[in-house]
Amino acid sequence: MKALVYSKSGKIALEDRPKPEITAPGDAVVRVTHTTICGTDLHILKGDVATATPGRILGHEGVGVIDSVGASVTSFKKGDHVLMSCVSACGTCAFCRKQMYSHCIHGGWILGNTIDGTQAEFVRTPFADMSLYHIPKGADEEALVMLSDILPTGFECGVLNGKVAPGSSVAIVGAGPEGLAALWTAQFYSPATIIMIDLDPNRLAIAKKFGATDVIDSSDGKAAKAVMKLTDKAGVDTAIEAVGIPATFELCQQIIAAGGTIANIGVHGKPASLHLETLWDRNIAITTRLVDTATIPMLFKTAAAKTIDPALLISHRFTLAEGEAAYETFGNAAKTRALKVIISPS
Amino acid sequence: MKALVYSKSGKIALEDRPKPEITAPGDAVVRVTHTTICGTDLHILKGDVATATPGRILGHEGVGVIDSVGASVTSFKKGDHVLMSCVSACGTCAFCRKQMYSHCIHGGWILGNTIDGTQAEFVRTPFADMSLYHIPKGADEEALVMLSDILPTGFECGVLNGKVAPGSSVAIVGAGPEGLAALWTAQFYSPATIIMIDLDPNRLAIAKKFGATDVIDSSDGKAAKAVMKLTDKAGVDTAIEAVGIPATFELCQQIIAAGGTIANIGVHGKPASLHLETLWDRNIAITTRLVDTATIPMLFKTAAAKTIDPALLISHRFTLAEGEAAYETFGNAAKTRALKVIISPS
Amino acid sequence: MKALVYSKSGKIALEDRPKPEITAPGDAVVRVTHTTICGTDLHILKGDVATATPGRILGHEGVGVIDSVGASVTSFKKGDHVLMSCVSACGTCAFCRKQMYSHCIHGGWILGNTIDGTQAEFVRTPFADMSLYHIPKGADEEALVMLSDILPTGFECGVLNGKVAPGSSVAIVGAGPEGLAALWTAQFYSPATIIMIDLDPNRLAIAKKFGATDVIDSSDGKAAKAVMKLTDKAGVDTAIEAVGIPATFELCQQIIAAGGTIANIGVHGKPASLHLETLWDRNIAITTRLVDTATIPMLFKTAAAKTIDPALLISHRFTLAEGEAAYETFGNAAKTRALKVIISPS
Amino acid sequence: MKALVYSKSGKIALEDRPKPEITAPGDAVVRVTHTTICGTDLHILKGDVATATPGRILGHEGVGVIDSVGASVTSFKKGDHVLMSCVSACGTCAFCRKQMYSHCIHGGWILGNTIDGTQAEFVRTPFADMSLYHIPKGADEEALVMLSDILPTGFECGVLNGKVAPGSSVAIVGAGPEGLAALWTAQFYSPATIIMIDLDPNRLAIAKKFGATDVIDSSDGKAAKAVMKLTDKAGVDTAIEAVGIPATFELCQQIIAAGGTIANIGVHGKPASLHLETLWDRNIAITTRLVDTATIPMLFKTAAAKTIDPALLISHRFTLAEGEAAYETFGNAAKTRALKVIISPS
């Protein structure tokens, strides 16, 4: 089968690989119909993710059709249309029992990381009963790829951890796909204000269309001042970090209201300064989280109820054979205006 | 009247001052019977607290007897025995309405800071109806001084924010009075493990008596390793920082379990490094808080039920005339083995 | 001044009364600009509310302009435009400290009940600092009357107690003003399904316009069956009782999903059967609540953000002189199609 | 093998049965070392539990040693010492994912109900990975039988649902084994008051030893009055129903404080009157729950930490051959003073 592989040269490469097989009784093999690229895939190509080694088929998002299941799989059978979670969960370990699937001691984020992933014609998914989800008939399957990772990430790490509430004020730093996913799902809770902060006017324009009440172009270095002005000097109740660098994390510290929460989504490569000398008495909380995808069933319901339309996050479409172009497009989002790019193996 | 004053020389000085008077209808004047010194008072003397200026009568803790009340005070009358909260709360601002009294826009921590405090024969307390508490007949009034600040601080900032729970594991970094207050009130929730970490073997011995299940002398720089060993490499569910320096805050980051909470009690003077490169995917929370003393009524009940005996935190006793010696003793705790020192003006 | 009084004959009567005066330092006297009638006022006229005796000026909702304030009032001054909460809260008792203002030991629901109310040209409001709210310039003051009681009631007793959540299913039994208030504020949390149940097709049509996803005419006695069909036999996550009779409360028991919550809004005059023989093992919760109006500040923010438009709940308008007609209209809602009727003394 | 069977005559009978075998890949067969009788078993014998039919081997509690496991079991192997939960949980259905194992759509309480149970030499346990728990070396295995059902029931249905908190007041109606389990685990949260109510002076004496601060003999019909006196007319914050009849449930309604919670543990056979005419405005919650045993891991930790000593709930011991006598003893607890009786097949 065809697959997109993290090659030794640090590039993505289209290669021929054997079709995966069931290796444990809880496995399923899924014929992938649509997958996508995540910012983490770009990190892997840069060599930033030690656990992902050259030769790995990338990808941890996608929808498809069950090709075969192991002996102990009870919820799925050949032919079922399924969504794949980016997290594989055994369901029985102490972390899984509290829905902290990301830290499953037998799974977690392994797809396209420590085992081969979804950017291929077929993929083997461990712990199928816990990690796959039935797609209802008539659903927009391509759009549901957004439920594998990006929407639960924005929602769980940003909105739920950030305790967004009716009437509250929210600032989201970073209007890339993750920030937009947070922007969208924040609206489940009807905050009065959602301020979107980014350097890219194009992304801010999209944010405005997606429901931001205010946008701030931070290229002048005065974003904190602008937020304080918008909030009558109080700061925001929730600050969501969706970039992953010290500067944006420190911006969150400057704009957080007393009693507020800074919810981190960004993948960070180095420490940030935590200004305890000003924050120790401010009654704030700071949270981190690797997405658990525990909210996928709920997101299915909101998608079915048309509360959200995940398709709006899709900007480009490619075939698997065009995979290298897809990476090119997604990797140069500032220029290509890419949000999420769909790759359709079949 | 006699009072302990933050003098221009940066020392504490016993001075003669006029007896305070009611200046607002919500005020009370209290004849102080017992007060104490807080670590914050030492910070003021060092000039670390910009809002507290020389000439200020110090002290924000204490019990006493109502001497007079303003026209709008309804819950108290002359002769009532009362506990004074370290926080003055108007009760009506947005922060007070959510029990975040520390951030009251008309009050907060003002006693012995921006207005004269309790280390005197008399003190004026604003917002008496919200900030004073009736002492039940027959209570150990001296012991209740521990409810003005230190016990609610350990409990609210450490134990509540830290989400201590039955069967959970807790580490407390710093076995001074604040750490001991956290140690004690953590036991309200029956954690399975409470590990106390300090450099001072004397304090660790006291911690053991106060209910620590394990103690670690961190003078060898290997405290993190020791905690990981005690917790089968998982780390602790709750890490409470009760020192206030970068090194101890960073220790908390090394020992926190995935899904755990770092609850800060310490008063910090400079930033700490936040290791987001290792913590971003660990599903942790970090909290800060200035004590709100919202739990004083609850602490009264636990004291009445003998769940805790606040008197055990008292190590020394002085008269107001001996105030300078009291500061000397408290300021040299390593040598004097002081915990909390009581000053009794009358 | 003119006032609407609960007369000895059990009717509402327009009477001349002396203008109220400040009697406690925390009081304000408010010139009423708009008020409204509550279902509870009808109960009083029927003699159902023992605490409200003939001679009482009715009304516990309204907006107006401050005429005078007592000596200890700090947040308001003559000329301020204010919203009046239906609940008067001292702010300092144990109940008020946990925002359970409805059970304030010095106040609670007293306006138009144990003291004279708002259906008059002027009203004395105790505990002004805690019980009045500034109206921002430019707001639709008439519409804000809905924030005195009905919107916080639907929200606090129905939606918050009922734990309405994104993607969840909700049924509201009773499409009168309270049920509509719950319907509206439930949408703050983006449930996937809101089923409205009533006997009156007109009210169901309004419910549909206000955001109900499904409506059930229960006049055939088969509402439970219809709900189970709509929810694939699971029942609803939240059932809100907004009528106040045993039959509707028992309907809620029939349609609640395992793990769900029945949130009572209705004012009940007699016991209902609680079917513990079927519910004991269903992991459900049942809640009751007298509105605390603790969410008025939040509702102000959502109104300012246009998340809700309270004006849509207003169906009729009267002057104070037409007060008897206003009661007539509101009391015959089935015929007049009244929702909330505004009475404007000035 | 020998087994205790619900016979056609409605009596318990010792019978010879074939040793159970693995029938699904997730099964385990456990050699039972200790089991016990539950009040529910007595209900089955009376014919009250429609799902349990004559011929069924009873019992849903116990510890033992793994005899064999199915092909997909990964956490257990032959020879492992295990605790068996009274609830079998598939781990993957919507209820299991939120730890509501009692409502597992493929399991739930089935042992000794719809499939053969633990009062035998061997038992087949479905969903072994989710429903069995490793017993640490050196633990008192017999005592851990109390963690199969009774301790999690008292804790989850009574204490957790009842929101017992430090300094709060609790009343437990019924001092049988379930009431005592609630009494014990309530102390995890350090309430100031735990009032135990029963008709049997012997059980009240035991309650006193187990930590009740007050006991009330309700045989004079004045228990409500006595509780109100003990609580200064406020009532209790938490009322736990541990009997299962209308009278005791109604007693809970009489003694609950405004803002409090009535947590039901009792198995009810008929409706109770819910006095909404007095409770509708009291801001209370009423909860029901079938035990989920989600807290077994936590209870293991508290047992290991010696916070609780489950062995104290054991009053009698029998062999399997003496099973009929065991039922006789447990069924006449008033006379025999039985708490939990252990049956040891091997």
C-alpha cells in the first residue's frame, strides 16, 4: 500500500509498504478514507520528537472503514465507518479509568509516533473498542476528521481546562488551527468576549468570521495593553495559549485577571519564565494537557446538532499521492493560508 | 496606647500611639488580647512590601474584645469576643461575592499594611460584619489566633487549591509554620501519603509528630529522587510549595505526577522557570492564591470538634512590651525553633 | 403615591399610600420606572402565601432610579439607574457568604411579601449595596426587568442545578414564562436537544421560536412515551420541572436518563410521589431551589453581549393606573397569550 | 464444586455444581477464598429481585485466586490474588467511560443475579481486566471482601453523593452494615458531626465505637426533633438514608438543612412521599445511586494506609458447608448482632 513516511532525510516521502495486519486481539485494521496533517507531524520531521524515528508512517487523525478486527473486538465489524482518535486507550489502566487516555500506560499518543500511523491506505489501530467511534449514517465523514485531534484538543486543553463560562471573557493567543478550534468550542459556553490575538491579519479575519468578538494584531508588541483596554483593566478570565513559545505564554501572564485561568494548548520546546513575583497573590491557575479525546462522543453530538460545522476548518484537499504537496501547503500556512488540509487515500 | 511599629530604621519599635477611633460606619475598634507575627511582617521590615511604609503599626492576626462599633455594624457589640481575619472584606464587590475576599476592591490585606494593624493594644477593623468572627464561649482564644491567617492560608492555598483527596499522595516543600498548617489541614481529606521536605531536621521531626507519613531532608539536593522512590516513580498528586523561592518551586515541578496539582503558598520575590518543555503534556495544574479566609467558619467548626488543635502551632509567648524580643525569636526560627509566637497586649 | 395592594377581598387594588422612607442605614428608596407581575403574586392573591398579608403592596421585580439612600450605602447615590433583585441579601450571614441569598437570615424574598413591594411609584429596598445593580448607560431598562427574578430563576433553578452541558439532552416541562426562561438560558451551554412539553399549542409555538429543538403537546397524556422515542429510549440528561404540580414532577421521573438530574423550578403546594422503587439504582439527582439571583451580574454580561434578548419575554405593557387590567391579562395567560406584562408607574 | 444456590423453595441450599469455565475471551475463573452475604441476597430469596431466578448461585462479593483467564485478559494470570467487584464493567460503553459501571450496558450487577455468583468454590467473572483488582502481598485478604460492595456503596452512594465536607454535619439513618460503611468512610472528610439514627441500641453502641459523634434511638418516633436540637434547629448538611423504607426517607426530608443533600443508599420497594410543598424553596439535592465501585482503587489505598480497617465490619465466620447457618445468622442480625459474615469456601 502507499504511505507517507518520515524518511531518513527528514522529509516526508511517499513509499510502498505492506498492508498492516492484526497483531493483538484488540486491534482493528482500518482502510483510511480521509486523514490530515498535524503541527506535530512537522515537529517530527524536524527531529523534535525523540520517540518518532525515521521510517515511521506518520498521521494520527482520520476516518475510514473497518477492514478487519481482532478476536476480542466487540463494538466494531468489517465495513463499519469509523473515526479514529489520535489517542489509543487500553481502557483499564488507572489513567484510562479517569478518562486521562493521553497517559494510558499501554497506549496514549502512539499512532504515527511509536507505531505506524494514518497517512496511508490502511492503518492498524490498537484498542479498537476504546479508540474508534462509529460514524452515524449520512454524516460528513471528511469533516469528522477534525474530531480526531484538533477539536478535542482546542476544547479539552483550552476551553474545559480554561473554565470558559457564560458571560466570561476569553483571550486566545494564536489563531492557527488549534486557536480556531478553541475559539469555536469556547462558544459552547457563551462567553461575553472572545479576543483573538495573532500576527497574521488573514488568520485574524478568519477568527472574526468564526466568532471572535475582538481581534488584536500583536505585531506591534502591544497586545497586552490592548487586552487590558478591552477589559477595563481587569484582564481576561481565561487566557488560552495556542502557540507554544515563551513569549506567548508570558503574554498570557500579563493579561490574566485575578482569579483567572491560563490554559496551555501549545507544544513547548523550552521553559518559560513564570512571574510568581506578580502572580503569587493573584489566585490564578495554569493548566497543561495532552488531549485525551474523552470528549469525542460529546463533539459528535454537537456536530450532529449543527452547533459546530467542523468542515469550516478545512482549507485544502489532496490525494495520498499528492502527500508531499499537502505537507508543503500545510507547512507554509502564512503564505498558503492553510488551515487543515485533508489527504484522501481512497 | 502601646504598639509595635515599623520604624524608619527598618526595625520594629515599641511606640506610644493614640487609641484608634471609628472612622466609617462599618468599623469596629477591638481591644487586642492576643496577636502574632507573620513571615510577611519580616518582609515589611526588610522593605519588600512597597505598600507598607515606615510608621505603620504591624500585625494582621489576632483575637480581642469589641471596644466600639460604627453605626451600621449589626453583628457585633461592645464586649463581644472576636477573631480578626487578616483580610478586610466589603462583602459587596464582585470579588467578595465569590468569596475572593483577598481581592476585595475596598479592602483585602490592608491591616498592618496600608492601615494600622493588630500588634497594639487596640486596632480599628473596617467592614466589621464581614471581617470579624464571634468566638464561642469557652474556646481557647489564644489558640484561635491561628485562624486569622496561617491555618486558612495552609488550607485554602495549599490543601483546597491542591485538591488533596482521600487516598492521594501529597508532598509539602517547606516545614515552616505555613507548611505545617498545610500538613495539618491536608489531613481533613485523609490522603494516604504526606511527604514533608525541609532542610531543618528539627522541623522535620515536628512534621512527623504533626502527621507526615514520610520526611525528606533536602540538604543533599536529592529530594526529587527520594520522592520518586517513595511514590514508585509516579510522583505526587499534590505538591505544595511553602517556601517562596525558585528552587523549591522547581522541585515541585520535578515531583508532580501526571494529572497532579502544584499549589503555591510561598510569597515569591522573583520569577521561576516553568518547564513547559516537560510539563506541557502532563495534564497538570499550578495554582496561586492570596488567602481569602473564606474558610474561617469551617475551621472554627473543626477546632470545636477537636479535629485540629491550633494551640500546637504556638511555640513562644510574649507581652506587647516584649515585642522586640518576639520578633527576634520569630526571625531566628532555625535557632530558636520558633513556630508561631504569641504577643499578648493585655 | 399610587400602589397595587393585596386587598382584604383577595383582589388587587390601586390605592394611595405614603411614599416610603429610609428606615435603616443600608436602605435605598427607588422611584420605580418599570415593574412586572410574577406567578407568585397570583398565589398571594389566592391566599397561598401565609407570610404575605392583606394590605401589602405587591411586586418584587423592577427597575428604577435611586431617590435616596441610607447612611451606610456606598455603591449607589440619588439618580443612579438600578435593577432591583427579587431577593434582599444582607451579605454577611452564613447563607449570603455562600451566595445562597434566598436564605439570607435577615432578608431573602421579602419584597412584596413581608414588606411593601415594587408595584408602586416608590419602593424601599433594604441592603441596597447587595440587592441593587447598576444599569449601564444605553441599556434597554424595561427589558432588564426580566433580570429581577424570572431569568435568574430559570437559569439558577433549572439550568445550573440541572447541569445542562454541551451536547446533552434537556426536557422542560411547562412552557410558561419560567419554562421559557430556562429554555433560553439553557442555550448558554449548547445542549444538543431541548424538548419543550406543554398543553398549550401557542406556548409550544413560542418555545420553538425561542430555540426548542422539539416540542411535545402533552394533552394526550403520552408525553413520556414521546420523550423516550426522541431519545432512543435513554431519557434526558436534564429534566426541568416548571409547572409545580405532582403530575408534571412525576413526568420528570419517567423521562430522566440514568445519571441524569431533575431540576425543580415549580412552586409546589403538595407532596409528589417519589418513585424510589424504580429510581433508587438510577444514579439520578433531584434539586430544588429558591432563586438566589447570584447570577444577575453574569446575566447582565450576556444581555450586553446580546447572547440573550430579555425583551422577547414581554408580551403586554400597562401603566400603574391600569394595574388591575395587567393582573387580569397575566392571570388569564391561556386566553390572552401573556408572557410577562410590564407595569410602568412613571 | 459446592455452591450456595437460590432454590425453588425460596431457601438457600448447598448444592453440587460443575466448575465454571471461560466462555468469553475477557473472562477469568477465580477460586474463591472468602465471600460474604449481602442484604440483596436476602431480597433475592424473598423473590424481590425479578432478574435473579431459582437455580442461581448467589453472591457478588469476594476475594480469591485466579484459576484461569480468557485469551484477551492482560492484567491477570493464574495464581494472582484478586478482589472481585460486585459490578462487572465492559469498560468501553458510554456509562463505563464516565465510571458509571453500575449501568454498563454489557454488565453491571450481574454476579449472583443474572449469572452465577461468588458463594461457591469457583466463579466465572466477566470483563476481568475491568472488574478484578490485584491484592497487594501481605494484605488481610479476608478483610478486603468489604471492598467488593459494602464499603464502596457506603462511600459512593452515601458520602460522595452526600458531599460530606470538613466541618459539616451528617446524619445517617440506619446503623446496619451499609450505614456503618457510610459512617466510616464519611470520616475521610472530617465532618464536625456524625449523628447515627437507629432502633437498635446494640448497633448504636457499635456506631459510637466506629466514630459517630452522636447517636439517636428512634424507637420513640422523635428522631427528627432530636436532630434539630443537636443542630441548633438548622438540620444537617448531609442526610444519608441507609434503610430503604418510606418512613426513613421521609425522616431525611425533615432533618435536612437548607442547601443540604439527601443521599440515598437504601434499596426501596415502594414510592415515598416527597414533600415538595416544604422543600421546593430549600435548595436541597436528593441523590440515588447503585454502587459503581469506581472507588475501589482509592479504598485500597486508604486500607493500605490504615485510614480504615475493614476487618472491623466482620462479625462472624463460616465455611461454605455452613452456608445455611451463615444466612440464618445474617438474616437475624437483630438477634445475632451480625454485621458482615464471612464464608470461606477454601
